[in-house]
Amino acid sequence: MTTEHEADAGSTGRTIAIGAAAGVAAGLLINLVRKAAVQAPTVFAGQWDAALAAEHAAALKIFDLLEATGDSATARRSFLLMQLKHAISKHAFQEENVVYAIMRDQGLADAADHLNHEHGYVKQYFFDLTEMTKDDPAWLPKLKEFRDLIESHMREEEDELFPKLRSKLSADQNKHITAAMNKEGLKLA
């Protein structure tokens, strides 16, 4: 026969287990909603090339905010640099895992490799800017140098290479790239 104390202990254990499971479920749901919110602007931008152009524009807005900071705004610079790194890392993940791969499949391997190579320099700039003290007088000039690289990269993609790729593909293939790219973006969102 179960004592009253043993019954209370079992009930408490079940309550704790249910609470823990509910907490895990809520945490997973919140993360999924957060990921959807981060990826939503890309999804709503439409086709893959328009979505990537929208992400380019969003990154340039973060550069604008960074360039408007003074040397004493170290916390703001750190926060905005982190935001920029996250946005560009997600963006690059989508490009490298979908768009550049399809470029190679469509006879644009040299262009895809060139763009991928530039992504390596993007990582170098992020490393350098992260390592520098945010009040270093050389920080802002380094950021501007970084922006110049990014803008050149974006123009090459938007004005030349992405239209060339889009024209090589059927409507169904372009639709497939859009879906695949959004799926990859959701992973890092």
C-alpha cells in the first residue's frame, strides 16, 4: 500500500517532469518563431536574387549605422558588428550552399569560385574588426575598407552574375533555388 508521502512525491515528480517538458517545448517554439522572423524578410522579398539583394541592402544599413558611430561608442560598435556578422554569415551560407553550387553546375564555376574566394576576405575583415579595440582610430577606416569590398562584391552579383544565372535557368529551377536558399537561411537564422 502506498503511503500518502509516497503519493505526494510521485505527484511532485510528475509535475516537475511536465513542467520541464513544457519549458523545453516553449523554448523550441520560441526559437522556431525567432528563426522564422529572421528569415521572413528574405522569404517575402520573393525570388532568390531579389531576396539576396534585399539582404545586401540590409547589410549596408548596418554599415551606415556603424559608420555613424564615434570612437567612444565602443559598446554600440561591438553590438552592430555582431549584428552585421550574423546577417552576412547567414547570407553567405545561403549563397555558398545553394547559389554558388548551382552557378558551378551551370558553367559559371570560375565566377562562383571568385565570389566564394571573396567570402574568405569577408571573414578576415570580421576577424580584424573584432580583434581591434573598438575605440582604435584605425577601426573606422578598416570598416570603410571592408564596406568597399562588400559593395563591389554585391554589385558584381546583382548587376552581372545573378542575372546571368537567372537567365540560364527555367522558372521551375529559379523557384527551386529560392526554396533551397530559404531552407539554408533558416538553418542559421
